Amino acid sequence: MKSLKALIRLHKNQVDDKRRHLTQLRDQEDRLTLQRQQFEAQVEMERQLSGTSVDMAMAFASYLPQIKLRRNAMETARQQLMIAMRRAEEDLAQAFQELKRFELAEEERIRKEKAELARKEAMMLDEVAAQRHLRQQEEGGMGEE
């Protein structure tokens, strides 16, 4: 049945698309983690510099609210990304289950097709054997008369 093969191909493409999307989200998570690490390293450097003079300490003190805002923004972005990744993982799992359902249906169809073919071959062989037996009996019966 071609329709099952087409459905399987369609679902394989959907699974591949969902895998790619999840990979993109994971890459985005890696970039976000790197940005956070770089930001924290920069903040630490600024903090250390603030200890070198009063002017630097005052500048760092005015910079603290911006640091807090940036950290909050990064955390919000991380949380939103985690939600998106969970959804993408669920979508991928569901798409994979649908694909497996169609693949199993196709395997079952093929198994039934083979069983039906074997049954027909057995019937044909039985018919040939029955005809051969009848001919042998007819030939044997003619020789007796």
C-alpha cells in the first residue's frame, strides 16, 4: 500500500524537522550560557577594577543596577528557552511515536501479505498434489480393466 509508505516518509520528515529544531534550541542554549559566562567574567573584572580607585568604585556602583537588569534578562531568556526546549522534546517524542505507529502498521501489512501469499502457494501446491494423485489413480484404475 503506497499510502502507508508516503505517510511514513512524511512522518520521517517531520521527525527530522523536529530534531533539527531541538538542535537549534540546544545550540541557542549553549550560546546563551557562553554569553552569561562572558558577562559574569566582565562583571568580575569591573569589580576588581573598582577596588583600584574611588572613581572606579563610584562608576561600578552606578553600573550595579544595569548588571542586575542584565542578569534578570538573561535568566528570563534562559527560562523561556528551557520551556521551548521542553515543548520541542515533547513534540519530537510525539512525532516519533506517530512514525513508529505507521512503521508498525506497514510491517504488519507486509507480514499479512506474506502470510496470504504463503497460504495461496500452499493451496496451489495442495491442488497440484491432489490432481497428480487423481491422475495416478485414474491411470492405475485403467490398467486393471
